[in-house]
Amino acid sequence: DLFCPLTSLRDLHLSDNQLTDINFSLSCLPNLRYLAIDYNKITNLNNNTLNVIESVFGNPKDGRTINMKGNPFRCDCYMQSLYNWEQSTNVTFANKEELRCYDGYPVTNAGIRFDNIRQLDCETEPIKISSANSSHAVASTLLTVLIILTCSLILILLWVNRVRVRERFTPMLENFKSSIQYSTIEKEEELPPEVNV
């Protein structure tokens, strides 16, 4: 696994990494004492992940700590096993009082601490949380930045090579001006003569 070669690793800081689960091995890190997975995109943790956390951090005598605050937990009926585990585990949490529901059902769960959850229900039709809007915003922003950088690069190249550009485009510009002038003269000659009555 990703971190297994780092057997002496003591603190693993994975905050703000868009993680949605712990999908890497922790049991191969015998010296791990702190795991920070705060401020990621974790909405729930399945039983396999909870078992991994329990096996690594479950003995309080080991002095190991995990930090999961700031994740957008969805507190509904699908979170029941995570909630039950969090209430009964011996795992030491950093900032445990800051574990909060981002949203959930009933809607009164939104924003409350895990300790204050009274009910975890399911909606009749679950809301599908989509990151399409944020993905679209990121893509639009990146495209805008790319266009600005490209235009800036073109302007810089034109400025650096302005003498050469002027030498090449001056004859073309003169030809264009003279062709416009000749076409204007021809049009004036085609006007019918005035008739006086």
C-alpha cells in the first residue's frame, strides 16, 4: 500500500485532500500515533473502514489519536453504524466535540454535533449529492486562467518581436490601404452625372 514503506511514520497529516474514505492500509504502520483526515469529503464511513480504524486506534494505552473534524458527515439512517461506533469506541479522537453533521434527515440534524443527534431517519427518496456544480466551476475557472495566460503569452511574444512583426505587416497594411483607396475612387467614377431641369 501507499504508506507501508514508511514504517517509521508517526504522524500522517491528510487534511484537505478531498478524501471520501480511508482506502489505504494503516495496519502496516506500527509507529503511527496520529492520523489527521480532517476537512476532507467524508460523508460516512463503512463498517470495513471502521474496523480498520478500531484495529489501529482502538487501544487507548497506545496513545494513538485520529482527527476527523470538519468532514461533511450526512447524518441519516445510513450513518447509524458510524454513529453507534463513535458513541461506543475506545478510539481517541482529537476534537471529538467538533464532529458535526453537515446535513441529514431529519433536516434538524444539519449542523449539530454528533453528541446531540437524537434521531437518524431515511428520506423516502434519498437526495443525491452531486459535485457537478463544483466540478463545472473548477473547470470554468481553469479554462479562464488558461485563456488569460495564453493571451498574455501572445502579447509578450508580439512585444518582444515587435520590430520583426512591424517589418512583415507594414507592406501588407500598405497594400490593404491602397486597395481600399482604389476601390473608393472607382465607386466615385461610377456615379451618374447630375441632371438639371
